[in-house]
Amino acid sequence: MGFTPMIQQYLKIKAEYQDCFLFFRLGDFYEMFFEDAKRAAQELEITLTSRDGGGEERIPMCGVPFHSAENYIKSLVEKGYKVAICEQVEDPKSAKGVVKREVVQLITPGTVMEGAMLDDEENNYLAVVTENEEDHFSLAYTDMSTGETFVMAIDNGWNAVLSELVNRPIKEIVVEEDFSQLYAENLREKLQFPVSIAKRSTKDNSMDLLVEEISDTNLRNTCILLYQYLYHTQKRAIDHLKKAQVIELAEYMTLDMYSQRNLEITNSLMRKEKFGSLLWVIDRTVTAMGARKLKKWLERPLLTKSLIERRLDLVTGFYQQFFEREEIREALQSIYDLERLSGRVSFGNVNARDLIQLKRSLSKVPMIKEQLQQFDDPALHELARDLDPLPELYTLLETSISEDAPISITDGNILKDGYHAELDQYRDASRNGKHWIAELEQKEKQETSIKSLKIGFNKVFGYYIEVTRPNLPMIPEGRYQRKQTLTNAERFITEELKEKETLILEAEEQSVALEYQLFLEIREKVKQFIPALQRLADIISEVDVLQSFATVSEENNFVRPTFSAERRINLEESRHPVIEKVMKNEQFVPNSINLADDKHLLLITGPNMSGKSTYMRQLALTVIMAQVGCYVPATQAELAIVDQIFTRIGAADDLVSGQSTFMVEMLEANHAIQHATENSLILLDEIGRGTSTYDGMALAQAIIEYIHNHIHAKTLFSTHYHELTSLEESLTALKNIHVRAEEIEGKVVFLHQIHEGAADESYGIHVAQLAGLPDTLIQRANTILSQLEGTEQSVQPVPEQKSNETNVYSMGQMAFFASEEPVKQQPSKKNHEIIERLNKINLLEMTPMDAMNQLYQLQKKAEELKGRN
Ligand code: ADP
Ligand code: MG
């Protein structure tokens, strides 16, 4: 036995949408069958049933009611699945055989439009990645709900692509069929993106207009693939898509993915949420559009001084006039999400309430314009000049849509009286009829003397006169026709009432139908304003971000930064913007930060918890804030424009992944070293911790030297290898700074004050002492330390040496043991030389670094010797 025609229809459609859940409309339900049904039942926790489909076995089935489908769809899409909505596309009554069905829309994580599935303050991107040749990619991403598209060329390898993708609200990635399997897996597994495969059609040229300004063929094709995928999923015109905007990555600061994460710019490391991030501190935007724009700005700090200064000028304008700014903030509060509204207009799913909101928003624009003009700063007047309150659109909405219109657009009561003559006529007819009925009720009450008589209406029987049972005898003979019997009452009609009813119902039906028609027309008219609305949205959101910068800057005592031509960094009383905000009872201790081309490397030493990492990060955050156009947390700020920021946060602080291996550490360090320029900022926090002491220290030193000699990038390097501080003698651009622990009333206290010079090497012992360890123990530790440092003339044997701790930390001792190795070879002249030199070494007068160097020399000699034999 074959399947029933309906199941056959299902299978045929399903074959085209294999990677989706197919929501198959059957009456008031969306049904799913076969494997879809089993998986959906599991994912949605709904009951799995079965039905006879004509085959041998019953078919697994599950379904969700049409009217509550949105929540189920949302839940699937949030899990990264795609849903194909298959509707009945002909009237079941007139259909011959199986009702015709078609997929009318695909809902995928990257293309959702429905308000309930979107986060107001965040974009929702669909991205396309194509590989043009090895290590050369194009990346485009679009937000369907707002219509914006960005496209860029990435010519420095796959990691750079990943850096662009992570930390952006990208919900789905589309690649071509022949895209590298390896990379696609990378996206799926490592970054957990839903990846869809699509094919670019070369015949379809309907998108040409959207890409006409892109000259690069690769970028064009990437955008076209993206747009085609959108049309394929939405299956309708999408008028609000803006032209793709090409992003020249070279015009923005590069923040690799490690830095974006480590610096907690938009999300905190621990909880992966906005709270505790830089965004959390500086977001005082009022509108959702502003919140989204702020995030975009933060993700791409500027490099061009004039653009940065322009933003800062505007912020200064807002900063200086508190009252005017407060007024603007207040006005912004009633501005609706114009960007997403435009999207919904184009999509055909706005209702009358949305349009009322739109009207109210527009009504505030003239006020904002005027308010902007009241600022002293002419820069703000320019913003005002570009604001267009769209009076024509306002008038259209004001004259047409009723203030208390319902959500439904098919039940009437949307439009105002006086908007349309014919509509008014129908409404009059229906109102007159209703008036007549009200009068009839009065008349019948009087004439029959039945006080409780009333005229009612229901959908099945229409209008009726209702009389309760005890009053029935009072009705004069033949006055009414009996219509319906209830337990306590009888319902009647009269000829006259019937006639009026027909008139009223006809008028109502016509008025509802006409209203719907008129509403669609209005919606079409609003569509023409989409580009203008988007421009308006753009300026409003910019005003919002700028006022937000001014507001936080004033509230948190930030200062306007200047940019020095000599590329100096001079921060007076610099603070960490987030930590100072979350500190409860304590005060954040400000510190100055000074870097210049001839002193571009700061080596920071000091005990744990003294504030080294904080100090480093606050510089990076300050630089980012300045380059997005915000004031910065300091009392005075002279900055150099930074092209890239690299961070390597040591294993100790790497709480996020918890899997930081030494290899990862080295990869990140390598990444910085390969890409940094003299204009970059590098933060290396306790690098080398992930391996043995000697190894780690050797690498740390080599990295510092390399940066010093070859890169000249501004660099902050914190370390627990005290030995490295001696580098200050040989590396002219390196400066030691340190943080100390102090004793206050017998307690260990970190004052978090940065001082010049290297930390006192015995800070560990100092802390131990402050912590209250026995005096004898502290004394002994001091003795051991000075022995290790070679400050005493002879090495005293350590009584009862059980611990091997000391060995681990002492370079000097390693050298010492090395000399005890028995020399097996018959000593040649050269051998003698090596042994002689070994004997001459006074370990106790050497620094560990010296010991290391000597060993290295000796080993080289030994190598040479081996080569000769
Ligand atoms: P380190 O890297 O030296 O181990 P951290 O930078 O992680 O130290 O700082 C440890 C803690 O000290 C931070 O969580 C913060 O609460 C506090 N802290 C750091 N710097 C300051 C400061 N300048 N003022 C006040 N508290 C600070
Ligand atoms: Mg630290």
C-alpha cells in the first residue's frame, strides 16, 4: 500500500527542506511527521503520536497549535535549528483533492524577524564566509531585522576571520558547497555556529542594485550569496535591505579574539554577560537603536584622528550642557525602534499599534531638533540639520490611524472617522442601526412593561429580544416570533429587527473589509519612507550614543583625551573604569601610566593581588574608550593612536577556558609578535608561567628583547620572574615599575600604588612576614634568599634539607649541580679549559641570569668539542 496523497505531498516538500523542521499546516495545527516528529517531540517536549498514512506502519506525528506556534518556533530556532513553514495556499473548500501547500517562509537563527525572538539591544546577524584563495577570505554579515549589511576582505588567514566572527551577535553562518570542510567544522564545533550550505546562482541579478557600489568582485559575490540566501528563506521582497557597506579593516583598530575576550569589552569573562564589561559601564543609551550602535562602535574603535576628534567634539558639546542633555535624554525615551520597525514595514507585519508608535516617535523629532540647536556647540547643530521629522508621513498617520486601534488588523476599528468617505458611510449605517436598536429596546420595555427585557446579539442568531421566563405571560399575543429557548429565558425576533440586522451586519462587514484594504494601502505608503526612516534612525542612534558618552563621562569623572604627535602616552591618575565601578566599600587607587617611543616597555613586578593585571588592562580599556570617542578614566590623558591591541593573560588569570596550555600561551604570544607594529599595544601578563622556571624565564626574556629590538610596540609586561628586572640595564627603552604590599597595623595590605623601579626581591618573604609566619622561619628564609643571591661569601649547608623548593627556584644551584657532574671523557686540552672555567665560577657572586649565560657559553664550547672529535 502506498502513502495517502497528503503524505506524498508532505514527502515531496520535505525532500526540498531536509535540513529544516517542516511545519506542515493541517487545519489549526502545524504537524510534523516521521523523523521530524520524533526529534521535535524531544526538543519541544510535546507528545509523540502517530497516524495512519496509508503505508504499512503508522507514521510518527506530533503537532503544535497554529496560534501558539511562535513559541515553539522560537525555541527550535534558539537551539540553532531551521524551521520551514508550510501553509495551505488555496481555500480547502474549493480545493479538488489534496489542498495545495507551499513553504512560505524559512525561519533560521540568522534571519528571524519576529520581535519575540530578537534581543532589543543586540543585532542578529547572518554571516557568509567565502574563501577566495588560500588565506584570503571575504566576510559579509547582515541583520535582517534592521536591514544593514557589512562586507569586508580578510587577507591574513583564518584566525582573522574567526576574530571577526566571535563576540559579534552572529547567529548563523552560510558557506558555499565547496567551502573547506575543515573550516566549516571549525565554525560548527569550536564556535558552535549553525552552518548552512548555499549555492550562488549566477543567473539571478535581482540583487545587483544592492551591490552596485562594490567594485571588488569577490566582495560582490559574497554579498550576492548572502542576499540570495535571504530571499530564499523569506520568499518575498525585502525592501528595507540597505546597500552593503564595505568595511576597510585597516581603518579600524584590530582587536584579536583573545583581546576582545580578555579585556571584557562587551561581555564579562566569568559570566559571559554584559554586567562587569566595559559596555556595561559606558552604556547610558536610552533607545534600543542607540544600544546596538554603541556596541558596534565598541567593536570597532577608530584609527583616524579627525574622526575620533569629531566624535569627541560632539561628546564635549553634550558634556558641557547638563540640562539640555537631560532634555534630549527624555525626548529619546519616546523614540521607538525605528530600524526594526522599518524592517517589519517592509516585511508586511506591522500592525496599527506599531504605526501609532511610529507617529509618536516622529512627533518627538522636531523637539529633538530644536533641543540640539540649543547647544552652544555648532557641531551639534549639524546633527540637528540632518534630522528630518518626515512631516508628510506624520500627517498620513495622524489623519488615518486611530489612537486606540487594536493589535489585529482584520477586525476593523483601526482608522479614524473622516479619513475615508465610504468608510464613514458604512460606519454611519451601522451606528444608525445600533442606535435604532437601542431605541427599540426602550420602546419594547415600555409597551410590554417588562423591565428586564433586553436586546442582545450573538454570532449565530444575530440580534434577539430576550425575556425571562416569569415575564413571558406579559408578552402580547403575536408580538414576537420565538427564536431560541434557554433555561431561564426565551429569545425572540421581529421582522423589523431582522431587517435592521441585515443592514447593520452588511455595513459592518463592508467597513471591516474596506478598513483592511485601506490599512494595507497605508502600509504600502509607509514603505516608501523606509530609506528616510533608516536615515532618521541612524542620526537618532548616533545622538543617543554621543549623549551616553557625555553622560557617563560626567558621572564618572572621565576626561577628554588628547592625541600626541610624538606618540606619548601620559595618563595622570588613571583608573580601571569597570573595577572602580564594582568596588563597593573601597576606593580605587589611581596610578599614572607613562610610555614614550624611547621608553615603550614597562616591566611590572610585584606580588600576587597587588594590581598588576588591573593596571595593564586599564591602559587597554582607556585606549579603546578614547578611540571610540568617549572620555577616559583619568585626570589628564595624553594618548597615542593605537592600531592593534594584543593581550596574553597568563595561566593564573585564565579562568575562562581553564584549559590554557603553554602551547596556547605561545600561540598567542606569537600572534602578537607576528602582527604588532610600533603603533600597537601589547599586554603580556605573566607570560611563561605555563612551563618550568628556566624555560619560562628564558622565553620571557627573549620575548621582551625581541619586542624591544624589533617591534618597538608599546608594551606592558608583568612578571613574577624578578630576575628579568635586570634587563633595564641593557635595554634602553625598558623601564621597571612595581607594586608593593605594605603593612598597616599588622596586616598585609595592598595599596595598589605603582612605583618606579623593580620590586624588592624579598617581597614574597615580606608578605609571609606580614601574614604572621614565625620569626625564625622568616629569618631562615632571608638567609636562604641571600645565599641564593650570592650576597654572602660562602654557602652554608642547609640543615636537614628536605624540601627541594629552593632548588627549583635557584638558577645558581642548577649551575652548581652541573659542575658536580662527573666528567667521563679523558680530559683533552679543551676539556681542561671547560673544567677550569667551571671551577673558577663563583656562583655566589652571580645573578641567575649570569649563571645562565655562563652555562650557555660552556655548553657551546662543549658542543664545538664534540663536533671536532
Ligand atoms: P595581580 O595581577 O597583581 O595579581 P590584580 O590586578 O588581579 O593583581 O588585582 C587584584 C585585585 O586587587 C583586583 O581584583 C582589585 O580588586 C584590586 N585592585 C587592583 N588594582 C587596584 C587599584 N588600583 N585600586 C584598588 N583596588 C585594586
Ligand atoms: Mg595578575
